[in-house]
Amino acid sequence: MARQPETASELKRSVGVMGVVSLGLGTAIGVSVFSILAPATALAGPAMLVSMLVAMVPMIVFGFVYAFMGSAAPVTGASFEWPRRFVHPFLGFFISWLRIAGSTAAVIVLTMVLVSYLGTAIDVPLKPTMLGILVFVLIVNLIGVSAATVSQTVMLFILLATCAIFTFGSVPAISTESFTPFVSHGVVGILAAVPLMISLFLGIESATEVGGEVTRPSRTIPLGISISVLLTAAVYFGVAYAAIGVLGADGLAASDAPLLDAAIVSLGEPGRWLILISATVAIGSSINATFIIMSRFLYAMARAGMLPGSLAHVHENSGVPRRAVLVAFVLCSFGLFMPNNLVFLFLAVNIPTILKYAATCLSSIMLLRREPALYETSAFRPSRSVLMGFAGAGIVLGAAIIVLGWSADWRPYALLAGWAVVGCIYYAVLTRSGGARPALQGAAGSGTGRTE
């Protein structure tokens, strides 16, 4: 069979506003909503709804900065390219190196929870089924990013529909007494639940990672992120309100599967299948979105000479960096050997993600100082002082969130520290041999320049 041509040609721009929204919601609305509500309610009672609103603050700050950066400097592999170009090449490498471990852990925890939910309906083996899901995601992504985002959009519509049916279908079963006393655990309880609730919103900015494949990115990315934040907040608040109203705070806090239990109480046996479908679609879309993002920052690192150059090859017909996609699949397959502890895996995911947010905030500050022309041509252009304020706040919030996570489990910190040391050694050897290339200035291929 003749080998299909591959080339280091440009990525195809085929992702529109709906694709940006579906990638953002597909990443954010995943496993967390099915696992975080119970422990958060145990800490804060019905006032966990307030904790949710407080947890939105950091993501609004980060989303604001991402909207500006996605408009001013759209690029595939943004979390790598922005720190590399605007701060220092090592920072871009370091963030993405940690995210290799973090993204692998993310895909593993998502597939593990998905198989666990499926296991409530049919008896399936854990690891073989997880591998089968990875193979399916690989096939979809090899076809092209447009196919991947189409599947993402379809899953998004199913997810929003099932969440709407659960929320509005539960209204007759909601009791106002379930919300009294509202602040049952005091202000301390509300604040204690905030670190848990933050995980609900992580990933809302995911579409910026495929900025080089977004049509009219300077307008599409800010609009898509804004819609994603609003829809995510609406979905979470509606679902959480219905779950508390149906089960009560004590019932919700004691439940191992809170949405499943609430749906059965309010909708009967059809509710069980509704939540199973919703969980399958939500977690499945998160797996797909996470896999897309992982392959794109591997592509960006290879394009910069920080990983083997063959990973930067783009397939001529599909416009997909297929070798990067295959490497992402291999890494995730090795991830099947990671421990099955959810707290460990969640922290292994969240620490690199928060570091990525803080690095992007720092990148926005340096962009304003070093390349003011990009600010002037950005379609989304708040005042410089406002941008500086949001970026500074993002760095502080990121540091605080990382410190708070230490008390939950120190082992992921040790694992990531060891992985970071390996990365630093690799980077030192790479730069000494002259492997890494300087940042691309406005190259259309990487997407670092503005393309309308």
C-alpha cells in the first residue's frame, strides 16, 4: 500500500464558534460534576451553591486573559507557544513537559470513571474497555480536527439536553425545605468547598490550544470562551440546585452517585438511564477534547525543536499532525498502568493545569511590554491596566490553589517534581546540542501571528 504523504504544511483552519464552545464545555463539563457535588455539600451544605459561584472567580479571571491572548496571538499549542515566545523558551517547555504527565493522567481518570459508570448497566472489564475507548478516540482524531469537533458538538448537544431534562424534570420533586438552613456549615464551610468546586471549571479555555485551526480566531476565540463560561455556569448551577432540592443536603452529601440517586427519585427508572447517558456523553466529550489538546501541544513542542521534529509533520489530506496524535495515544496507553486513586489522579491533572494558567497570565503581561503591536491589532482589547490587573490576580490565585492542594495528597507533587527534574535534564542536553529553535515571530504555520 502506498504511504500517504505527510508534510510540515500548515494546519487547516476549520474550527468555528461552535467548535470553540464544544471544546471548552466538553473539557469542563466532565467527570467533576458527577463526583464533586457530594463532598462539596458535606463541607458547605446547601451553601455549596455559593461555593460554586466563588469558584467561578478564578476561572473568570483566567478566561478573561485567555480571551485576550487567543485574540492577540492565536496559536496551536498555546500553553507552550505563549510562554516560550513572550517569556522564555524554557518556561514554555517546562509547562508543556509537566502537561504531558498531567494530560495522560486526565485521560486515564476520565476513561476510568466512564467505564465505572458503564459498569452500573453492563459488566465490562476495566482496563480492556479503557483501551477500547482510547482506540476509538484515536481513530476519530486521525480523521481530522473537524471530525473531532463535529463529534464533540454532537456530544455537547446530547449533554445539554440530558442536563436540561434532569434539571426541569426534577422541579416537581424539589422541596424548599431542602435549602434550610442554607448556610448550615457557616462561612468556613463555604470557603472549604471552594478548592473542590474550582475543578468544575478547569479546561474552559481549551479551544485556545487549537488556535492555529480556528477560523477568524481574533473574534471567534473570545466569543467562544464567553459563551462557554456562561453555559458551564448555567448547567452546573441548575444541576446542583435540582440535586440538593430533591435529595436534601444530607442525602446529597451521603450519596456515592448523587446525580444518579436524584434522577431516580425525581424521574424514576428512566432517570437512571438519563444520567448514565449524560455521564457517558459528558465524560466521553472530555476525553476527546483532552486528547485533541494533548496532541496539539506535542505538535507545537516538536515544531519548536523541543521534541523530535517528525511530530510536527502534518498529514497532507487530513491536515492533522498524525504522528503527534499517535504519540499521545501511546502515552495514554502507558497511563493505563497508573494507580486508580482518584484524588491522586485529579491532583496530577490540576497542578500542571493551574501552572499553565499562571504562565499564560505572565505571558500576557510580557506581551503588553514586548510586543505592543499585537495588543493594538487584537479584536478583544480591554485597557492595559485592566489586563495587567487580571493577569496579576491570575498568578496570585494560581499559586494559592496549588498550595491548597498539598493538604489533600503530597504524592502527586513528588511525582511531578521527579518528572520535572527529568525534563530539566532533557532541556539542558537539548539546548547544549542546539536542538531548540528560537520563538517564531508571527509565523502562520504555528499560528502565532494573527490570521483572520
